[in-house]
Amino acid sequence: MCTKRVVLLSNHSLLAAGVQRLLQGVDSLELSIVAAKDPEAILKLRRLTPEVIVLDSSDPSLGEGVIPRMLEENPHARVVALNLNRSDIEVYRVRHVLHTDLNGLLEAIRGKAVHDNEKAMAGTDDPTDGRDGGEKRRT
């Protein structure tokens, strides 16, 4: 089984401890924690080459545009953006692909929920497929 590299980008020790506890028993995941306020955080992310980056999108210390920046710096990674203020999760891989509640964290990291959602969106007859923020698909 292949190990998936997960990086938690956070300044909050409580969030880091919670994510670490959730993932510690999962064999196929390797978690690294990077302090977002660390001046070398982007360099560390590059060196770790994560497949999944978990962050708190409501953390003002991450600055504006953190998700597009993470996707640009790590084009092959999936960004799992926790929003602890709204108690939900949004998953991005080049674009927004999934919105779920906090109970979906482990599946979002593993990618199963994202894959299932992408398959469901590809087969839908609904003119709004969620891929582009609800805009109509051109057919």
C-alpha cells in the first residue's frame, strides 16, 4: 500500500493535535505539521511534496488567497480547507471539487469522497454541476 503524504499547515496547536490524533491510526497516511507563521513554511511544503495539504481557511494569519497559492505552489496536491467557524470542509484540486461537513475529514484526505463527487458530477444532467461555482455548463 502506498503512503500518502499529508501536511497540516496550521498555527493552532489544538487543531494540529486533533488532526494528528485522527490520523495517527491510519497506516497509509504520513502526517507532517508545518507552522503557517514560519517564514520558511512554503519552502518546507515544497520539500515535503505533499499529496494533501490540510489548512484552516478561516485562520486570518494565513492571509488572503491562501488556497490558490497552495494550489499554485503544489499543483499535484489536494487542498483540504477546514473552516472551523462554519464547521465544514472544502476540497480543492486545481478547482473546488467537494464541500462537506467536518465529519468528512478523513475521507477528504484519502480522496474517496472527492473521487466519488467528481464521478457524480461528470454523470449529472443538471446544468449546474458545482465545478465552477454554480455557473451554467456550456453544452
